[in-house]
Amino acid sequence: MSGLDQCDEPGILLVLAKPTSSQHLSDFHNWYDTEHGPARLKLGKGYFSNGYRYKSRNEDSIWLAVYEMDRLSAGADPAYTTLRENRSLREQDMFEHKLSVVSRQFLQLQAMKGCSAKPSVRICIVNFCVESDAAQDVGTWYSKVSTRTSNA
Amino acid sequence: MDADLAQKVFGIFQNEFACSRSRLFKLVEGTSKDDNNRAVYRGIHDLDGNGRDEAHHLVKLVDNAFRRRGSTLLLQSVQTFDFHRRLSASEYRSPVAPSTISSKSACGHSNSDGSKGRL
């Protein structure tokens, strides 16, 4: 895994978060939509070009934020890391009492098919990992599956 | 080698989801459930609308096939999300201390699930 500061390729910052109680949901949205998210977009060109929020259909109260980045290394820039180090009192309160971050990931774009001028009403995220030891074996299996599904 | 394999797997999902856009990402930094030196991938598929939940059926089939191959390729999870809102820099408001925040005064209005609460 290469270091974030070395990666000048495009990608996304993906954050899954969950309010600790339904009572905090309104505060969570207000904080995210008027402080946390906009503060990142305000960094301007070279940082986060767009930011979108989604709600999980699989788990209650799981909220996803996707920030598109022209270069992932911006995630290591002081302009961004300072935001995380110097949180407002409200943001501290959110993280300490009202919110748990399920995961936070910087992901490098590997491939893209199709295009989308506006955010999709629904997205599906497939999470998987790969071991290289038997890659060829699985590749052979894939060819069979691919043939079968394309003929279905 | 692992990247090539991931591209192939990505192709399976992209073809079957019939989505307007599919993107494959590789984890560079962050939290992950996998700590066994595997390369971690996320395929993000923009679905065209409702009625795509049948894709989960295919995912189960693929998952079963993966499991039969052992741990070479591990499907961790499939998650579906509905669009909520686009963030905007112009909506930035100076932070205020938590003691001055109340859900009613801060939002003025909220839906039953608390979403899109700010007028």
C-alpha cells in the first residue's frame, strides 16, 4: 500500500458515520451540511471537487459521505489535516458524544465505465479484497462465469 | 496481478448491475476490515433507479463461487445507499459552541427522520 502523500492520482474520500442516538440526528445533519462538509469543499481547487451524502438502505442510521478528489495526496496536505486537528467546539462535541465513524478511507480510482452528469439516486458499493497467490486460478474461473452470465 | 484480477471481478458486477457508471477503487489509506495483506477494493456502481435490488441475487451467487475458490478473493459486503444531498461550500456557517446549539433552533425544521432539516 503506497503512502497517501505519494499518490497524485484521482480518487475519493469515503466516510461512513453513525449518530450514537436518533436524538442526535438533526444536530448531525446540521453540523455536516453547514460546517463539516462545506469546510472541506471550501479548500478549493486541488482538494475536494465535490461532496455527496447518502443514506444506507441496509443499516439504520448509517450515513455515507463521498468526496471526489483530483489527487489523493491532498488528503495529506496541511490545509486539510489542519481542519481535523483544529476542530470547533461543536465538532469536538459531535465526535466525542454524538457520532461514531464506522470507516474512513482514501481510495484510488482504478477504472471507470460509463458516465454520470449528476449524482445517482442510488449507489451500490461492492467491497472485496484480493490475494495474488492464486490469481490465475481465479482468473480461469472468472472466464467461465463471465461466459455463462453474458449468455444468460 | 491482484489489480488485474480485481478488474475482472469488477467487470462481473458492472455488467450485471446495468448501471450508468461504475468505478473501481483501491484502498490507499484508511480503516479496513482486512488485515491479511490483501489488496482492498471498492466497486461503486451508480444505479439507474429503483428495482435493482435483484442484483443482490447475483452477488450471492458470485460470493458462493468465491468461497468455493477459497480465500483468494473475498467478497466482504455489498451495501446500497440512497442519495441524500450534495454538499456545497456556499452553505458554510461559522461554527458555534455546542451549548448554543439545539436541534430546534439550529434546524428550524426537520423531517420525520431528521434529514434535510435545514430550511
